[in-house]
Amino acid sequence: MDFISILSIFVMACFVGYYVVWSVTPALHTPLMAVTNAISSVIIVGALIAAAAAGIGGGGATSKWLGLLAVVLASVNIFGGFAVTARMLAMYKKKAPAAAKH
Amino acid sequence: MARWTPERVRGDGKGFEHVEHLTVNPWASLAYLVAGVCFILALRGLSSPATSQRGNRMGIIGMTIAVVTTLITHVPTIQTLAVGTTDSGFDYVAMLSRIDALTFVEILAAIGIGAVIGVTTARRIAMTDMPQLVAAFHSLVGLAAVLVACAAYLNPGAFGIAQMLVSDTGVPLAYIFPVSRIEMGLGVAIGAITFSGSVIAFLKLNGNMGGKPIMLPGRHVINLGVLAAILGLIAYFTQDQSPWIFWTITVLSFVIGFLLIIPIGGADMPVVVSMLNSYSGWAAAAMGFTLHNTAMIITGALVGSSGAILSYIMCKAMNRSFISVIAGGFGGDSAGGAAAAATDRPWKRGSAEDAAFLLGQAEQVIIVPGYGMAVSQAQHVLREMGDKLKEHGVRVKYAIHPVAGRMPGHMNVLLAEANVPYDDVFELEDINSEFAQTDVAFVIGANDVTNPAAKTDKSSPIYGMPVLDVEKAKTVLFIKRSMGGVGYAGVDNDVFYMDNTMMLLGDAKKMVEEIVKAIE
């Protein structure tokens, strides 16, 4: 993929984000922060690549350990973020399933 | 292998052909795209509580797809050179590849360790501590971004962002593409700012550090200087990939994150937490550019916009510009004069029994919760009070100001935790007109968000901020710890001294418990 294609995806995704987030009800802003935090840990993809890479020269070993540490940090976030979001949303769910307000 | 000379590497790199990224497998790209779409649907689900849990599950599915795809396409391997002679007498040199099982186990163990820590924390955390938890989680995303950027810098070949070159004297060099250097530089800078900023926000929210702004002399000049230095170095990095530039960018970014957040007071924390949320997204997006990974780019853009919109909503709810929040210094230190004035004016003090009587007689009660409710963990007993009042035929509603608490939606979560039906909970614009037809406005742990000076007094620091019109209710019951303290804005509140206001001094939770007993 060339730079412009990637930039296009990014710009479009910003617009999608803009409209999707405005439609989130204010009552769910805290779960929104928790879940965005969890999904931003998709950076684990980079961490996994670093951890798996054999590497050339001395940089390889260091970058592997940096990658492994990043895997730990990102997965704390992924598991913690989704779990805490689920916990919060379950509290909202207990109520009568009345129509959502704005 | 292409030859390199210092002159060519420092120049525009012309003549080094572009090498395709390692993740060229179209199925992998498709899987990352699906993961990105799952994340969009996850946020879409939050448009209503009814669909929100499905949304969270979409998020989990997206993350699983992204992680599994990466594990499959990047299996750790060990490459060894085999040199020998075949039976027919040919000498050969071969590159042998085999799966590095140990590294694979280490990776799974790393995920496992993270999972245990994450799930344990998520289960144990009290809902009132949610702002700290979110700040702590942001710091982890920031640090992970920094580590990934460092790994990419040290081992660019593995990320497919460099061309392997060898000099005339046989010295190998990984020539990192200039575009990748910008992306990497931005990634490490935003990640480091997110990390150190979130650590400070965490310490302030958790009470390890005072909520008062810490003002360094000449801080604006220092901050702008450091920011300019970071941007300048990132620009220079495209010309010269020397380690000192990369590490200086990293260190300066840690420093600026710290400097940016220390002058910001406790009351502005909702903006800060949202802003750091946004940064953690941009950091992920920058790394997504480096790795040409669609899932990371889409997610980064989503999270980045989400945090930015939340910051905007919070700023608007305080009638402050984003710049003035970031400039800091708001909250806490101007309290002296206002507090002195407070003792001079007459005010009425009520008891729990008085409050219970007034509440029991009311037709409609609107409860206005604030940060004080969170501090004293009064949400459960407050819901009990609401239930008791409903048994007496009183209509009970809750009015939530967008900046009540320490993060967006903080009060809604606490009320939800206490099982308050979300149909009873209203946002400012939906309920403000109702105060005039309300018998009792019950303010618990909120202050600035009820201050009528925001509507009338042009000299007030909170002038122009949208506030809840509690003073229009027939009676205002105001729970406050003491008359001495004023809100975070350091402004006195006229509501305290009105004829129809009754101050209930004491700890919010104890006071509400006493009211519940007295309602019998």
C-alpha cells in the first residue's frame, strides 16, 4: 500500500469516528472511554511483530524484549478494558429495556 | 544487496528502491480490515444502553481477529545457515528456517500475564475509581506505543520499513525509509506524551498528588520550546537516522507530557482524561501508518476522534476554550477571598429530619449529583432515598451536568451501579426547564454546576458556563461538607444564601443515610 492509500483510509476513518461518536449517548461516555481505550490497544499487533522478529544484528534481541513487554502492557489494556466495559454495561442492562433517550 | 555510503544515506536516499512491506498477504490485510469494521460497530453499539453490550462483544471479536491474524502471519522463526557437501560432491550454503517455539511460548505467556492483571483489576476496581483506572490504562497504551516504536527503530527490517544495505567496507545498515521515520517519530512522541501525561493525571485523580495546578514560571515558553524542538527533530530525523535524534525525541516527549499536565487543576480533569484518550488513539494511528496496518489506522482514527469530541463536549460544558484548559492554572488558588465572603452572609442550616420532611411533601424532586457524591460513595444510599420517596408518591429525577465528576459520564456510571433506572436520569438540556415546576432540588456533592453567577455575573470566572437552574426550584437542599470551602473554580455560590435554600452540612453519605432513616 502506498502512503496515499493509507492516508485515505485514515481520513475516512476519522469521519466515520466523528459521526459514530456523536451518536453515542452521553450516559455511556464513561464506557465509551473504557472501550476506546481497549481497542486502541490494537497496537499489540506491532508488539507481536516485534516480539516474533528474529532480527538482524544486536537490535533484534533488544527489540524482541521491548516487543514482549509491549505485549504485556497492551494485553493488560485489552483484557482490562473490555472486562471493565462489560462490567459497566451490565449495570445499565439491569433496568427495563425502555427506549433510549438522547 | 545495495551499497551505501554515508553521503547517500544522509541525502534523499535516491537509488534505494522501495521494498514492499512484509504483510503483503491479502488475506491478512482483509482480516485487519474486518477487525477495523468490528471496532466501528463496537462504538456504534454504544448509541444506546440496549445495544451497548453487543457493541462491546464486537470489540472483543475485532481484537481477537487482529491478534490471531498477527500470530499466524508472524510466527517466530529461527534462521540458520547450513553449509555442507552433497553426496554428489556439490558444496552448498542454505538458509534453514524453523519455528521458534520458545519465543512463541513467551509471547503467549506475555498475553497471559497481561490478561490476568487486566481482568483482576477490572473486577476489583470500585466504580468511583473509574477515572483513575482509565488514566492508568491510557498510560499503558502510550508506553506500549513507545516500546513498539523503539522496537521498530532498533529492528526496522522486521517491520518492513527499511532496506538492508551494505557499505563498501562490508558494514551492514538498515536504511529506514524517510516516510517511516516521520511516522515512527510521531508515534514515539505521541506515545510518550500520552504515557507521562496519563501518569500525572492518574496521580492527581488518585489523590497521590494534589489537585491544585502546579505553575512553573515561564512554563508557556518552556512548553512551546520543547514542542518546537520535538517537531524540529522529527523533521531532521528524515535526513539523518542517527540514534541520538530518536532518543532525544523520546525523552523530550516524556518531559513535555509531564509539563503539559502538571499545571492543570482537578476540575479540568474531564478534559484532560478525554484529551489523553484522544492521544492514545493518534499514537496507535501513527504506528498503524508505520506498519501499514488497516486495523490500527481505523482504530487510531476512531479513538482519536472519540477523545477529541469528548474534550470538545467537556470544554463546551465549562464554556472554556481548549487552549485555556491546556494552558492550565484553573481551579483552587483564588479561593481565599471568596471563602472570607462566605462567612459574612446569612444562610440557613437544616437537619436530616427537616430535609426528610420537605422531600416527603414534594411532588417532584430533582437530584443533582456531583463529584462529592463519588468521593463519599453516596450513590447506593441515594438510590435508596429515591426508592423511599417513590413509595411516598414523589416523582424522582436525576439531573446530570456534563462535567459533573472527573470524567465524561462519570455520574451516569455511578447511578447505574446503584441501580438507578436510566430513564430517571436526564442530561442538562433535557431537564433544565423542569426546575421551575420542581418542589425540591437536591444537590449532593455538586457546586459550580449549580452556580447562577455563571448566568448573571460577567466578572465570574465561570461566566457563560451552562448551569443547572436549581435556584428556580421551590426549595433547594444543598449537601456540603462545610461552609468554608468553595467549588473548584474558587467561586462563591449565591444559591447557599437564598431564602429557599437549606444547607445540609456533613458527609454526603452519612447525611443521606440519616435522611433515609428520617423518611420512615
